[in-house]
Amino acid sequence: RVLFVFNAEALGYRIAEHLLIAQASLGYIYVTDRNFKNNLAEGIFWTKKASAYGNARAQATLGIAYLIGKGVEKNIPEGVSWIKKAARQGNYPAQSMLASCYENGIGVKQNKVLAYALYLHSSPYTEVAMEERQNLEKKLSKDEIVKARSINIEKLFE
């Protein structure tokens, strides 16, 4: 016989954590996959649920949905708010999207130096960020690039 000893609280936490991941994944699939077009409302439902509990992927998905008005009424400030929450947690696609917001002045004051810093931080992890960083770099002065490279992104999100 094997006696299994477990901490019910820790086990409950792990189950809840996996549930959030499942909710976020389900929402993401419904919102982004063309095959689930008729279930956009269902996707937004699960994405909002996971976002409210702090899932960064769901927060990024919800932020983008608000920015473009997909499945929800377009609301740029709300979209940027959700993207910032996801970016704060280290979600690289969200950091790249936030960089795009700063580069173009979407829902935030335009700041191309900060945009470049965010692209720089997320570019090793997302191809889009790398391409956008290279494009923006051509438009910045050497001093602006040096300034962007000196920004501590982790401190930015504290």
C-alpha cells in the first residue's frame, strides 16, 4: 500500500491554476480562430473570466479585443489597460502590443523611445516585436536609441 499525503490547499491552488489556463486557452481559441467565428461571445466570456483572475494571456487577448472591437464594443482605454496588466506580468506579446500603442499614440501619449525599449525587451521572444523594433530603429536618432536601451523595463512595470 502506498499512502498519498497531500496538502488540500496546495492541490486546490494547482487545480485552480490549470482551470485558469484552460479558460484562457478556450477564450483565445474562440476569439482568434476563424473556425470558431460563431462562438466569439463564448470566447469573450471565458477570456474575461480568466482575465479577472490574472491570467496574462487572457488579459492580452481581451486587451486586443477591446482595441479592435472584436466581440466587445471598441474601447481603446480599456484595451490598453488590459494590455498593460498582461505586459506587467511579463507577457511578451502584450509588451509588443503596448510598444505599438506607444509608437502610434493609441490610448497613450505617443512615446517612440519607450516603444523602442518595449520592442527591444520583447523582440527576442516575438518575431513581430523584432520586425517592429527594426522598423522603428530607422526612424530614431542615435541618442534616442541610447536612451531607450537605458530604460529598465522591469522597473517600468513596478
